[in-house]
Amino acid sequence: MRFLLRITFWLGLVLVLLPRDKTPESEKLPQIGAADAVQAATAAVSDMTHFCKRQPAACEVGGQAATIIGQRAQDGAKKLYQIINDKKEQITNDKNEKTDKKAPDHTGSIAMAGEGNGAASEAPGDTLTQDDLALEWRGPGPAN
């Protein structure tokens, strides 16, 4: 269980720190400074019980920070997904280009069925001469 929590924490941190694109949605989010975030985190650690009752301003800033961090994590995940898909498409396109550049199935020295290639299509099927046919066939010699 602790392993899953650690993985979730570090993955969330990586997603938050990924650079993100400027979008109209990101402009609508509340803007918070680093000093305000540090002050809110310090206040949260110092008083974990009854936090929002005793320090409503810190709770409000912490809520805004959580919203921003969640949005940045979501944007980072989208960007990571887009990068992975772009790489996948690039690999697929590279494979398709390699198969398109493959050598043709025939060399052209023998006419394919339906192709009229002049001499190749007019060549007779039997090329033996009469002298070739007159010779007697001799099998292999006796095995020693």
C-alpha cells in the first residue's frame, strides 16, 4: 500500500512539473504566488487538526493551490499522452514507409501473366534441339 502511495505521489509531482501550454482554461484558474503557497503549506503542517476552523485564509489558499496542482497534473497527463501518441504514430509511419520501399515482387526478366513483353511472351515452351533429344539418357554410375 505504501508503494502505491509513493508511486502516486511521485507520478503526480512529475505531471505537475511538466511544462504546459497556455490555454483559455488555464487563464481562468486563480493565480497564486510561490510565497503564498509556502505560507499555506507551513500553516497546514503546523495545525493539521481543525485547520479550516482556525485558519480560514490558509485553508482557502490551500484549496486554490490544490485546484491549480490538480489542473497542472491533468495538463501534464494530457501532454504526456499526446507525446506518447505522436511517437506511436511516427513509428507506425516509419514502418509503413519501409514496407512501401520494399523491392518489387518480380524482376521483369520473365513476363508476368497478362503482360505482353515481346520476346519473352513469344518464346516456345520446348527449347531442346534435335541433337539434344537424340542422346540416350544415362543414369548415375553404380555406387561403390
